[in-house]
Amino acid sequence: MYPRTVFEKALLAIRGSRPRQSAPIRRCALALAFAMSLFTAISASHATTQIIVYEEAAASQTAAGLSNVAADAFKSRLNQMNFMVLDTASVSRKAGVNSNIKSRKAVLSRLSAIRSVYGDVLVVFLKSRLHLPTNRNAFLQSNATVFSSATESQVLSSSIDGDGFLLPRDCDINCAQILGTRAAQQIAETLAMRVGKMLNSPSGSMIGSGTPVNKVQFDLVNFDERKRTRFMDLLVNEFPGFLKIVNMQQSGPHTRFSYYSEATNIKLQKWISISLRDIGVNPEAGADIVVKPGAIQVILTETGTRRGSAGNPLKYN
């Protein structure tokens, strides 16, 4: 016999209770059991988001020790937020990534191998830098860049500066490790909470600073591979306020994805025109840009060959 769920056990308890038990008590027990089972299901759904954290190489031995502390705290906080953080060494071994080489390029080249073993995974590259000005008031700067194994593209990037801590001039590596551990843990936990919220943030939600998140469904039509790659690179790495890209779908010349940003549609429309020029497309003569609340369509056209109206190529293509 299979183990019974909390909900089934509650039903059995109610059915087997004594006749004099009142109906309100039975209804209360049933509602409680249902709530518990629902909470369990929701928690389980969040835990299915798999994450791998790769710690990028530090610039010095002192920074390397604090980077390790930050990476451990970062993973721990994501676990507490119900993300499933996979063991980096195990993933690297099964996917054929050399764990001794802390290279982002080496990991990205094996995203398809990681996906074939673990399915859809979010790969996080965590880099911590130690800044030591002349006044010896050191501080850490941590950056997390997230890639999706499903789309093999960057979905978000976030950076944060930690609180300062004083490092005496005669402070060696062990001394710096002791004095900087707390600061490294704090900055990593703060960054992990920010990244977790950004990964789960729906349209219209607020990020940590109180800025509203603008979710836009992008449709790119008639982009060849070269233009699409360059345009996507600008969307992710050049547009201010970029948060993440999810749910990317591609069918022939049509690419669709959800784009999360702090920027308004007015700004996005302006930046799209600039980016089209950067990839060699005249936005006035060679493209149709349609901006609506929650949706942006960018359709490349062939100048001088079209005689009729643009119509609706997204529906009739």
C-alpha cells in the first residue's frame, strides 16, 4: 500500500471519528488538511527550480578565501528560499566540465550537456572582488550572472557592494579571512535574496529598491541568426534596467520571449531603434516596431520590395 498523504489521512480520521463529533469540527479539520497539502504542493513546485553555482576565479589569495565564504553563503540562502541548489562538483563531473578551470566560457560550452543530464537548470556565475583603498577600509563587490540551460542565454545579472571592514597593514591572509568573513556572508546572502526575488518576480511586482518591474512579451520576426544574436546581446547587456529573459520560443523566422526590465516601454522603444541601427537595420525604412502595453513586436522588412500593407505577419506567415 502506498503511503497516504496528509489530506487522505485527515479524511480517514474524519470518517472514523465518533458520531457525536460536530459538523463544524469536521469541516475545520478538512480545511486544515487541505491547506497543509496545498502548502506542501506549493513548496515542492518552488523546489523544482534547479540551480548550479560556479564561483569564478578571484584576483588574489585573500580574495579567493572570502569568495569561498561568499559562495557558501549564497548557496545556503538560495536553499532556504526553496531553490534546489545542485552540487557543483557532481554536475561538472557528469557534464564533462573541468572543475579545476574556473572559466565561464568552459561551462557555457557544456550547457547542452548539463541540460541532457539534469534538464532545465539555471547556471549562476558568482564573482567576488576585494577592493582595498589606501585608507585600508576594504569592501567586497559581488556579482551574480544567471544563464538558462534551456535557452543557452543570459537571463539576469545583478551586482552589489558590501559593507566596509578595516584591514590593518600587517594583516595577512588568515587575518583578512577572519575580519572579512562576516562581510562576505552578508553581501552574499543579500545578493542571493535579490537574485531569488528577480527569478520569481511576476509582472508588476517590485524589486528591492521599490522600482516596478515591466514585463514585456517580445516578438522578433524575420531576424536571421546573426541579427537576432546581436540584437539579443544588446537587449541583455546594453539596455539599462534589464532583469531577465524567460520562456524563449523560436519557430522559423519568429522568436518570442518574455522580457523583464525596470525600463518603461517608451525607453525600450527608443533603445530598440538605436539597437537596430547598430545591427545594420534602418528602423524607419527596414523595420516595423509596434509597442503596446505588455507587448513589443519588431518586424524586419525588405525595403523597396513590398507593395501592399504590412498586414499581420505574426498571424499570417
